[in-house]
Amino acid sequence: MTAETGLDQGRSAFREQRWTDAFESLHEADQRGGLPAADLERLATAEILTGKAVTGLESLTRAHEEYLVIGDIVGAARCAAWMALHLMNTGESARAGGWLARGQRLANELAQPDAVEGFLLIPECLGKLYGGDPQGALLLFTRAADIGQRFQDRDLSALAMIGTGQATLELGRPAEGLRMFDEVMVAVTAGELSAVPSGIAYCAVIGNCQVAFDLERAMQWTAALDRWCRDRPDMVAFSGQCQAHRAELFRLHGAWAEALEAAAAARERSGHGDPQARYGGYYQQGEVQRLTGKLGLAEESFMQAARSGYEPQPGLALVSLARGDVKQAQTMIRRSAALADTATRRHLLPALVDIELAVPDLAAAREGAEELARFARECPVPMVRAVAHQADGAVLLAEHHPAGASQSLRQAWQLWLELGVPYEAARCRALAGRACRDLGDETSARMELEAAHAEFLELGAAPAAAWAASLMRKDDGGTSGPLTAREAEVLRLVASGQGNRAIAAGLFLSEKTVARHISNIFLKLGLSSRAAATRYAFEHGIAG
């Protein structure tokens, strides 16, 4: 193959978005005789998309230098802008700042205005956005959008509108921001953007939809991103982030094994060309581990997520709550909420309400619930309404207003059912059971609690199952609660110090059957050891 033939094949593969073929042909042509600046830029894109970010940035640097050699200031400045953006996304802020300054200096030399000036604004906009200045970011993103429109540059227009939407979200105008995301995604799904801006758009929009509790939008765009990635099987960049988003949706929908698989895929791809996936991969793994009672593993996962530079909240605070360290949980969630932008703070509020109720600080819990209620009025999408009603119901219950609590919790439960989020639906039923009991309706209370307990067991949510079981025992006079008569008998014998063989002999059962009973006891009661089971049996009047 001649260098010229390889170059033509590389260009053709690039146009057709066959990224591995594009890389191989362009790389071979480069090895044979070097590449002109535009093809070095194509090579850099192919390398970045196929997970070769380090060599991709090297090729982009060479493209920048080649553009300078031939006097193409616009091309050189464009490469500088993308270098700054890629480096900012990997946390190399000093290098990013150097490339941004170089690009801006080159743009100042242009005789005529150009779209590249807008591209050079994007890293600066992001610096303000992530530096806690959403108003300043909004002004700069608006300038970038104006430049994109003036020069009819679709990539620039889309990136600027994403940033405008995110800044608007952080300034507390969620409905307006979400509409902007929809407009961007029309261009993305129509194939109007090039590959890297398309991937950035998908991941940014989905992430912001999840922060804003817009589950329906997040589901739609995650499905679209999944199709986009599957149509490009050799593309590594963005594919890990896609898996992290899928993991969150699986978790919400109660498919926890699938959530762990997707989280593992995200973590794997984060080390092979999609570093942005690291946080989501570890955080979603930690959430499933927390919900299933594996608190040590959950804490470790959240700590790994934190190494990406993002704070693993509210997950880490909820681990402290599950361990009974309510003051530590309160300290963490209050600090995080106080430092967060408006959108992130709202994402933390459901956990904040739960933690404040556990302390208990009813005034702080009520303040959080009212903030969620205001959010629901501003942006009445189903998931926002669900979390707002649930928080209101939980606080009303703590304030000894069971009738109002029951109404709010019933509304939340219905919304969670419609959204297909079984864990939160079950939590609402358990709280509704408490409200029924406070109203003197023990039959309905028992029905709600048993339904919640069964759902938690089916999910494998051992801590929540134990919580529901404890509520079921409130008025049962020390009976075995959710245990069958046989399980209660096995637990009594465990508490007496007998081993599985002795229990099997005494009850005329096989050791395998006894082991299965003990496993069921542990799951139903949220226990993990025979010592904990013995303590439970004595505390609840089961030990003979």
C-alpha cells in the first residue's frame, strides 16, 4: 500500500466514522511519509475516539504545529482550543490554561472574526461553570452561542447551548435548561454534529437530566446514546460514560445485578480511553452495595469515585447513616449541600431530609422538604414530584400529622410506580404503613408493611427489609415478625448455641435445609452473622 492510497483510505474511513480503520490507515500513512495538518487533526480524533488519548493529544499538538508552519492561524487556534478542552476534561488544568492562552493569542492575530473565537470561549466558560460562577459562565456561553450562530457552526452552537442549559439549571431555572438540552439533542440525533461534540452532548445532557431528577429524559437520551455507541463498536470514548448512565437507570429500576455489570463495564473503559466514566462506574457500584447492606464495600467504592475529583455524595453520607452514625452523616450532607450549586443541592435534598429526620432535626428536615416542594412547582416532572411528595410525607409523619403524611406518601408511591422505581415505591409503602398505624388502622398498616417488606426482599435490599420487619414487630408482642414458624424455631436454636448439624438432627431436617433457613433469616432481618441473629432473638423474645 502506498502512502497516498493509505491516506485516501484513512480519509474515507474517517468520513464513514469507522474509527479503527481511520486510525490504522492514517497512522500507517503518517509512518510512511508524514501527514498534512488536516489529516493529523483527523488522526488525533480517531486516536481519541478509539481510546488512545495520549497519542491523540500528541497528534493534535503536531497538527497545531503544522498549521503554524503553513500559516493557517485558524487551524492552529482550533487545535489549541481542543487541546485545552481535552486537558480540562482530564483534570490537567495548568496545561489546559497554557493551551487556552496560546489559542487566544493566535485568535487575536486574525485579520477577520472567525468561529474559532467561540471555540476558545468554551474552556473559559467551563472554568467559570465548575468554579462556582454559573452567572459568569452563562454570559460567556451566550457569547459563544452568538458566534456559533453568526458563522453557522453547528458544533460550536451545540456546545454553547449545552453550557447555557447547564448554567441555567445551576441558576435554579430547570425547566428552561431542560428545554435547551432538548434542542441540542435534536441536532445530535439528526447527525448534524461531528463525533466528539456529539459524544460530549450526549453525556452532558444525560448527566444533567439525572441531576435534575428528569428520569424520563435521562432514559430517552441514554437509550439514544447506547444506540449511538453500539453503531460504533470500535469507539471507546464516551462508551464508558454510557455504561455509567445505564448503571444508574438499572439501579433505579431495581435491576441491581445488571447495574453492577454496567458499572463494571464503565470502570473497565475508564482505564482504556474514557476516564470520565470512572466516577459514575464506582459511584453506581457503591450505591448498589449500600442498598444491599455491603457498607464496607460501598464506602470503598465511594472513595474510589472521589479520586475522579467529584464528591461521592449523597452516597457516602448515607453509608454513615446506615451505620448509625447520624451526626457524621449530618455533617457530611450539610457541608456538601451548603457548597453545592443550586442543581446539585437539589439532587442532595432527599438524602438531607432523611438524615435530618434521623438526627432528628425536624426544622432542618422541613426546610429541605419545602425546598423540594418549590423545585417541584418550578419543574413538575414526575420524579421531582415523587421526591417532593415523599419528603413531605416523611416529615409530616415525624411532625405527628399522619393523615397528611398518608396523602403525600400515596401520591409519591403512585408516581414511583409509574416511573418503575420499586425501591422508593416500597419505602413509601413502609412509611404509609406507619401513618396507618398512627391513625389506628392496624390492618392497613400490616398490609402496607408486608408489601414493602416483600418488595425489599425481592430486590435483595437487606437493610430496608430489616427496617420494614422492625416496623412490623411494633405491636406483635414479641413474635417472630416476618419469619415463618420454622425459621423462628431455627433462630431459637441458633440463639441457644447449636450448630447446623445439631439443629438438623433435632428438627429431623438436612443440614442443607437448615443452612437455607438461616440464609433466609439473615436476608429477612438484614443480619450477617450468627452473633447478630442471637442478639436479635434475645431482643425480640424469640430465644427460649
